[in-house]
Amino acid sequence: MRALICESFGPIDQLRVQEVATPEPGPGEVRIRVESAAVNFPDALIVQGLYQVKPALPFSPGAELAGVVEAVGEGVRHAKVGDRVISFCGHGAFAEQVVVNARQVMPLPEGMDMDTGAALVLTYGTSLHALKEVGRLQAGETLLVLGAAGGVGLAAIEIAKQMGARVIAAASSEDKLALCRTVGADETVNYTSEDLRKRVDALTGGQGVQMVYDPVGGDYTEPALRATAWRGRYLVVGFAAGAIPKVPLNLALLKERAILGVFWGDAVRRDPATHLANMQQLAAWFTEGRIHPVISERVGLDGAQDAIQRMAARQVKGKVVVHPHA
Ligand SMILES: NC(=O)c1ccc[n+]([C@@H]2O[C@H](COP(=O)([O-])OP(=O)(O)OC[C@H]3O[C@@H](n4cnc5c(N)ncnc54)[C@H](OP(=O)(O)O)[C@@H]3O)[C@@H](O)[C@H]2O)c1
């Protein structure tokens, strides 16, 4: 089979499409023909050796996919050959076939296309978990989303609107902010040309926001934390800007603010029942036309390396999906 291969941790442009052996499923595993796999920011980190997980070399990046089960290992009960499924696999999805633990496989929701299925699990799963389990966002509260036109950012906007919140979307360009408005953002801030804190103050009558969703980090974190209201909650989701910010803790004391970490992957492992319920909620919202994952580009395996590179360079909106058989 053909696969995008990482032979050593290093620059993204070292990734190459190669012919490799088709993997066989062991006990408890299934092999899936990958129809669609989505690009996520962690793909850029994992191939450089900068992610918390370092797979054995060589490996294929690609953390989530949709496809068809084509072989099952011993002892697998809840998936069979021919099933249309979605899966979070961590890595391995940028390949024509992938072997995953059968427990990580779910049926593709009724009426959902493969591209949407591939693009839903990681970003929407993360954002629903963050806003519901970690932040406990309430209807009527105001949420500030940083990096709002990215994968988890757009998902956070759509989910927060379903939860009844008012959403302020912050991003780096006017076309990114226009996209945020199309998925439901009530207000926008261009944080490269406007003062983030002052603009949020103006939009909230000086009160600040009840919650911040921060997948970006870097220089945006401190002004965003300062823009939270009394007992505001600050969700630490990621560090796409590269730098892990260090904030003065008096900012937490002064307004009884809470700084809350989000680690979706571990939360799924610790509480699979809640993850399942969240995926069912997302599937229902999709079927009812309430959420619309934005797929901005579709590429073949040969375009996957470039897509990962552009994501790392802040040049992608929404999700890019890879079609390994195109
Ligand atoms: N905690 C968890 O469980 C969890 C789960 C999934 C993902 N994450 C993390 O969440 C972050 C976002 O993931 P994603 O898939 O949504 O990525 P993405 O689609 O690339 O979005 C990230 C956004 O960050 C902004 N950004 C600001 N400075 C940047 C820079 N120097 N380089 C790249 N982007 C920059 C960009 O928006 P602007 O250009 O508008 O600023 C971009 O749209 C990543 O750090 C990822 O590891 C965490």
C-alpha cells in the first residue's frame, strides 16, 4: 500500500509517500481501508518529535479517519468486514490502509459523508469535551475563542452556539474572521491588528468574558486572561503559536479566575462512556443541521505533506482532508 512515511523525527518536508507492506490486524484489531483522513495540528508536531507521543519509527502521521473495515483480528465482536466507520487512531491514517484497536472504531453516523466523519472526531470531540466537561459553559455566557478559524476553533464556535453562549471569535485575518461569522460567531476580533483586551472590553461593556478557549498560546494568552470576568474560566487547549506562555498568577487571584487544562485524548481513555455520549451528541447535531464541519481543501496522499506544512505555517482554514486512494 502507499503511505506518507516519517522515517526520522525532523522537518516536515522530510515526509515521503512510499510503498510499504499492508498491515495485518492482530487480536482485537481491525484493518480499515482509509477513504478520508483529516489533517490536525498535532500531525505537524508528531513528525518533528515535538508531541507528547513519539511513535516507533518509521510511521505514518494522520490521527483520524473514515473508511471501511476490510479485515478483523481474532476476538473482534463489534465491527465486521464492510462496516463504514470513523476512528481516532493517533497516527497512521495518511495511508491507504491502517490497523487500529477495534475499541477505537465507531460506526459512521447515518447520513454522514466520509470527509465529515474524518473531520469530526478530534476537533469537535476536543471542543465539546473542553466546553462541557471542563469549562461547564452555560447558556447566556460569553466565550472568547482564539485561533477561531482553525480546526478546534471553528468547532468551539459551533458547539458554544449550540450550548446557548455568545461567541467572540479572534483570528489573524479578515477572511478567517469572515469564516468564523459564517459558522455563527457573534462578534470578531483581529488580534494582529486590534488590541485584544481593549476590543473584548468594548464588546462586553467592560465586564470581560466568562470563558476563554485558547488553542494558540504565545503572546495572546495574557491579554486574553486579563479579558476574563470575575470568576472567568480559562481553557488551556494548545500552543499552536509555539511558545508556552507563563502568566503571573496574581491574575488568577484578582478575579478568582480559574485556569483549566484540557487533555481530550487522556479524557477519552479515562472516561470512554462520556466520549461515546459526546460523539452521539455531535452526530445528532450534524443530522439536525446544527453543526457543519468546514472542509476547506481535499488533497491526495501526495498533497498531505504540503498540507501539514501549511497548517504549521498558519495558512489553513478549517480542515484539510486527505484521500489516500485519489
Ligand atoms: N488539549 C487537547 O486535548 C487538544 C486536542 C486537539 C488539539 N489540540 C491543540 O490545539 C491546537 C490547535 O489545533 P488545530 O488542529 O485546531 O490547529 P489549526 O487548525 O492549525 O488552528 C490553530 C490556529 O492557531 C493560530 N496560530 C497562531 N499562531 C500560530 C502559529 N505561529 N502557527 C500556527 N498557528 C498559529 C492560527 O490562527 P490565526 O492565524 O487566526 O492566529 C490557527 O488557525 C494545537 O496546538 C493542538 O495541538 C489540543
